[in-house]
Amino acid sequence: MSVSASAPEASTAHPTGPRDAEREPLGVVLLNLGGPDSLAAVEPFLRNLFADPDVIQLPPVIRWFQPLFARLVAQRRAPTARAAYTQIGGRSPIAEESSAQAEAVAAELERRGWRAHGVVAMGCWHPFSDEAVARLAEVGIRRAVAVPLFPQYSRSTTGSSFVALERAVARAGGALSVARVERYPEAPGYVEAIAERVRAAAATVPHAERPDVPVLFSAHGLPESYIQRGDPYLDDVRTTVAAVSARLGLGARARLCFQSRVGPQRWLGPTTEETLDAVAREGHRSVVVVPVAFTGEHVETLQEIDIVYKEHAARAGITCFARARTVGTHRAFIGALADIVEATARERGWA
């Protein structure tokens, strides 16, 4: 189906229906790539990331080389990556953040009368898809809706996550029936959650500068070649930015930029650093940076944006660097995910 680390915040309003005793319990599988849970895990995490042929799409003629490629690149990049993780406490918080989201969605579904159990399936580190499938089997779940924590579809994220989940289900004997949700770049609750995060960040900007402050939507980048081969990620990101911008009335203040480039090939642009330089040259001394395509805090937000880009902005002359929080367990986002799961389950006849 395509849908165009703390306690969860208050849920969206939905009438509580009577629990249907005949309804089977429903699993909710939230998909993410994951992150290392210790400095020792950084290199094996990177090895898993670069070994995935959907995440890192090498030319077919040299794809046989990918396991060795992954090992070499992971060894080379590990020291820099470990230094970045050291700056945010020596580990990624993404597993806890994703688990909190899964629990919040299940709780919202329970409030609506479903019997639900939420789990997280990561592509490159624990808990892997095999662990998620095993957990659902332990609690007697035979039906599950899988939702990526990537609202914008890309083969490198959503696609690779579904491949991993399908293989895990097959290894477990295929008893779990999975309904897929592939994208939701303009789901109303998701858009409202981002908008509220932007409003909160903009409120920290000096009052006189708020009417004109640039709002930089910083999305994780992709090689241009992926887009040229038909990956819809760029279109989906633009859809999200347009929806949030319209809700907030940003107009030309909204700028889309891209971060986290890896390797020498040409990536989507402009980069976040280039965009920070551009707004500084225009005379702006305040900026709001919005992590778009990130639904939870990770090294890309806590270190790359909050430390690296903030320092870059200061060197360019920007004195107020306001960063919007990721949507996390925002009530509107959790409500949107619950709506999507519920609609998908009903389409399958599971209600």
C-alpha cells in the first residue's frame, strides 16, 4: 500500500471503540536502518550498511565485489564515524527512539479497540528483522502491518528494509502475513507534526527576524544516479516540503537542501552547507534547520546538524541557529501512523 526515547506525547483525538473479541491481534512493524549501540558496533554497522546492494547500489558488473568493498570502506570510515558517535554519547539513540514510536502506535491502536503489538525491524543493526519476526511469533501475532520510518520512498531505505523483512519472514517459515505501507510523504498528521516542530524552533529566533527567517529543510542525500534510475525519493521529499511550507505559509523562505554525502559520485544538491552559506550572503543572521526525511534523532541530526552545520553556520556569520526536533512521538505523527496501519489492516479484511 502507498499512503500519499521518551514517553509518547498526547494522542490525537479518536473515538474509543469497543474491543472486538473476535479480531486477531495485529502486529505493527516499524522499519528503520538502525545505528550502532556502542563504539565497538560502529564498524560492523557500517559493514552491514555498505554490503546491502539496495543501500549502496554498485554497478552490476562489480556487484560480486560488494562484500569486500563493504569491509574495506567500513574499516576506512570507522575512525571518523566513531569520533562522530563519541560526540553524541558513544552510540545512536535510534533503536530506543524507534521502539518508543512502535510502542506509541500500538498504544494508540489499543485505545481505538485493536489488540496490537509494536516491534522495530532494523536493516543494519539490532534489532534486525529476524528478531522482530521472532518477537511477533512469541506473542502469537500472525498478521502485521509494516510501516517504514522513512515517509519518503527510496529503494535504498524502504526498499532495502522490505527485502530484509521478507527474507526474515521466509526464514521463519512464512507464517506471518505482512501488509506493506510504502510511503506517506504528505500524511496530514505527519505534515502537522513537522509544522509544529518548525513553529517551536522559529519561536527561538529573535522576534524581529522571525517574519523573514529562512527555513532550511535538510534531507538525507542520495546519488543523482539513483534518481535517474527512477527512485521516487526526490519527488516524495519535495511533496513533504511543499505540504509543510503550504501549512506554514513559508513561500520563498523554504529551501530544500541535502546532507550526509558519501563517496565521490554526484549527489543531490544543493548541500546544507552551501545553502547556509547562501542565506548568510543574503544577509540573514538567523536560520531554522528542519531535518526532513528523518523521523527520529540520530547521528545525522545530533552530530551532523547540531554540531557540524551549526559550527559552519557560525563561521558564515549566522548567529542564531534554530534546529527543529524530529517528529519522534509527536501526537500527530503517532496518530498518522495509527491511521495508516488501521486503514491498511481494514483493506486486508483484518477488521
